[in-house]
Amino acid sequence: MDITAAMGRFFNEKGEITLAPQLTLAGLSELMYQGDLASGGGERVALKAWDFSTSKEGVMKSITRTEVNQRIKAVAARLQQVAKIGDRVAILAGNSPEYLYGFMGALYAGLVPVPLYDPQEPGHAEHLNAVLADCGPTVVLTTSASAPAVRAYFKERPGRQRPRIIALDALPDTLAASWVNPMATPEGQMLMASSQTMPIDQLAFLQYTSGSTRTPAGVVLTNRSILTNVLQIFAAAKLKTPLRFVSWLPLHHDMGIILAAFCLILGLELQMMTPRDFIQQPRRWTRQLHRCDDNFIYTVIPNFAMELAVRYGLPEEGEELDLSGLAGVIIGSEPVTEKAVTNFIDTFKEYGLPNSVVRPSYGLAEASLLLTTPQTEERPLVSHFDREKLAEGEAVMVDPSDEKAVAFTSNGQVVRPQFLTIVDPETRQEIEDGKVGEIWAQGENMAVGYLDRPEDTQETFHNTLAGRLENSRVEGSEDSPWMATGDLGTIINNQIYITGRLKDLIVIAGRNHYPQDIEYTVEKASDHIRPACVAAFSIDGDDVEKLIILAERDLDRQASDDAEAIEKIRSAVSASHGVVPADVQILAPDEIARSSSAKIARRVCRKQYLADLEG
């Protein structure tokens, strides 16, 4: 099947995306599969799964297009036996083909998948408790390997409150024959008749933002949201086929699950392994990027992966590595640094890596996945700005040798059809190029909002543009609604640079952490700490951001006990959040900066901390 031609059917002559009101993710998946089957593509390999648990070199399992479809329908059929349309299905497992079968199977059954992680992973219990309480799944999908941990996780709940637990790999293939299109069932017909929204605008799945343990936010993504962004990505990245997509990204993360599902839906070859397999030996990933056929090779990674690849991803003596088949290395999930990009390109260019395939990009779950990616030949592009001017809201380019220079990597241009602009977060007016402001976006790829959080939904997704530039960069857009990203940026020469965050989100090694959650952990770690007197923030590091914690000593405590409290804090934060603080400081009472309303002023704390370092 000609994938490019198939995708072209969803664009009109003006370049606008046109989606039928009956279309769903599952519907598109089945449509593409049947088209592949009719053209003799059923036996084509669609999925290659690597397992390194029993072999250093790994064992690869090849799975055909038909086998993938059969497993998806087997899962869907089982779900149709135990749940009803619209029920939520949590997926608690590590990266595996079964995880993908579970996600797609829930869609095929007319249920709502909630991609989560293996409960055996340390440091996630509190977050997992909050997410499960928020989404209320009736079914949990897992694997035989993870099932004991999942059952143990729910054993304290009364029997009636426990979700049904299904081991995906224990389901027989024969179940697939009993799958029925949910919209063809009496229940589905009744739902269609009573629903005020067409299938295209109905809930597809819930993507929980990573990091918040006490107040998790479930991003509500519709079929339209995802399908629109998939088409935008396909067009903006100018994907070449036949392609092979290589990924170790965690499937509970929006970047991991959407890109993997994107491959399964379109029938593109996906080669996968687990994040742990990559971390343990980055050479496994670079080896999979080796050109061994005529496929165009694509991969998506966070910034820290480039540094690991440079250190530990080089081929062994006598081993061949040909990266000339790479057509795209898309970098996202965390800020992209000059050092990581430069080292990666300089290290791997002798193995055939083309510079232009490195594409620093920007996205977030609230926009489904991708907002911007380089779409000109000028990539990757690193520019240097005056640090002091940036603090004043001006993006002034300077020579890299300038002592005030700070480097930012361009994230390219907005993916179309979609609007993106920079606004003053106070006045909500569009501001000119070269000014720093909040990034706002508008398009049909936007999520509907946050599950059962109307105030947060209003604040993020329903903003009104109060004024436009004379030559507005978003001509033709509506004044409302706009999605406010919470990220700061600027546009210069049609290049988008992310310069900071309005939100106090901490991003370390590709994982998001909300400061209030870390502060809560710190308070619980030791009674030496004064309640509600903790500030957690991040500063730039050589490879990844560093976590800094400032905590006030309680009124009746002695400084001689600070060292013991610091060790307890380090241990608690590491266990609960999976990150080791770079610095923990105990301050005297009332030394932490606060706002006029007595709230912890994290940005002021960060500024003072950095000033102390430089002083």
C-alpha cells in the first residue's frame, strides 16, 4: 500500500485536514490493515521486538501485519466480554508488544485506554494511586510477568472495588474471531443515537501528565486530536517510505505511545525495546539504527539520550555502523542543549550521520504530541542570546564568544495546519518577533481539556487573544480558544526558540516533576523541616537539569541535625521520584523567599541560588 497516497486523502487542495465524522483511531487502523491485506501485505513484518533479558546480544521477535491485527482483536474481544463501551482500561506493564496490543485492543473494543507503567518500577506508587483514583478503571491490562505485582497492588481493596485484571499474553489468538465492531453492536448503536458528538470527537484515550503525585492531570484526547496530529507530523516531517521506526521510549509517555500507535495504525515497521535496555547499553539503540535494508530509518529521543550515545553507543572494535540510512532523529521531551547536539553530530558523522536529520522539536500532551519541528534545511540550528536581555524579555542574538551568551536550539516551525504565536502572558496581546512571551497554540490537534478539572481546563485551553500585531503571524485564526502552553519562547527569522517556563515544571532526563510534589516529599521525610517551607527547582546542568532543594529548619530544631535531615531528604526524594537532588540546603526559619501573598517564590529562590553560585 502507498502510505503517502493514503495519507494524502485526508488533505484537501488547500492543505486543510478533512476527517470524516465517523472516523476513529481504531477505524483508521482497520481501514489501513484491510487495504494492506488486499494488496498482499498481510505477511509483511510490522513489529520487531527485542528482548535482552536472556542474551547480551538480544533476541528479536518478528511479528507480521496479520499477527499484530489478530492479537489486537483478541484483546478487544476479551474486553468486550467483561466491559462496556466507554469504560476505562488501565495498562500496567513495561514496554512490550503486549502493551501495544492492549492499547489498540481497548480502542478496537470501544473502551478508553489509560497508558501507565509497570507497578514494579520504584518511586511511582503515590502517583499511581492518584491516577487510578482519578480515572477509575474497570479493567487493568498487564502481562504474566507483571501480573503478580499488579494483583499485590490491588489486594488491599475490597473485592467489589478491584478492577478485573487480564494478562494480555495469556489470551488465545482464537478470541480474535469473536471481535465485533463496537459501533455495530446494539450498545454502540444506542450510544450513537443518544450521543451529541460524532465518533471523531469522542474520547479516545487519557494521557496522564507525568510528575504530579497528589494532583494528576488526565489529558482528554479525542480521535480528532490524535488523527489530526498524526497527519500534521506526517506532513511536517515529510516522512519517506518505506520506513523503519526505532524506539525505546516508554509506552506510558505520550511521545512513546502515540508514535508507536502511529506505526501500528499505518502499518509502518516498528522496532522496539525497553528504556532499561537502552540505559543499560546505549549501543543497542545505535546498532538498530544501522543501515541493513532500503528502509528510511527514523527515531525519536530525549536530549539526554544523545549524551549517553556519545559515551556508550559507539560500535565495538571490528563492528560496522552505517548511519547513512537515518532520515530523522527527532529530539523532544526536554530542552535540547547545544552541547548534546554538537557532541552527537561530531561523534557520529564519521559513521555516516547526516547533520540535517537531527531535528530538535517541541510538543506537549495538551497538543496531542507535536507543535513544532524544523521544516527548512537549516537544521539543527543553535543560536546564542544575551542572558541579561533575556531576563528583561528581549531575545538579542550575540556572538557565541560573548561572556553573556547563552545557547538555545531552534525547535523549527509550527506543524501545519495549526497556529502558534507568542503573547504577553499578562496582557494576552500578540508580541513581535524577538520578544520573549508565552507560547500559545490553536488547532484541531488540541486536547479537549483535563478530566474532571474544569478550572484547569479553562485556564489552559480556553484563552482569548486580546490583540494582534498589525502583520499577525496567525492571520486567519480565531480569537478563541487558544491553548496556553505555560512555556516561554521567542520567534526570530521564523525559528522558534523555547527559553524557559511559566510553569514551575522540573524536567530531568526526560521526566517531568512538579515542584510541589517534591516539596511534599521533603516535608514528610524529616520532622526537622518546617512545614510549608520548602522550595524545589531546577538549574541547567552539563547533560541534564539538576534538582535543587531549599528547606527551612523548624523553629525548635538545631543546625547540628541538618546533615541527618539532608540524608533523609535525599533518600526520600530518590525513592519517591526517581531523581537524586544535586544540592539540598537547610536554611534558618524565614530565609526562603516568598511572594507578597506568602507563597514560596521558587523563581526568586532559583535566581538567588544562581547568584550565590556566581558570587
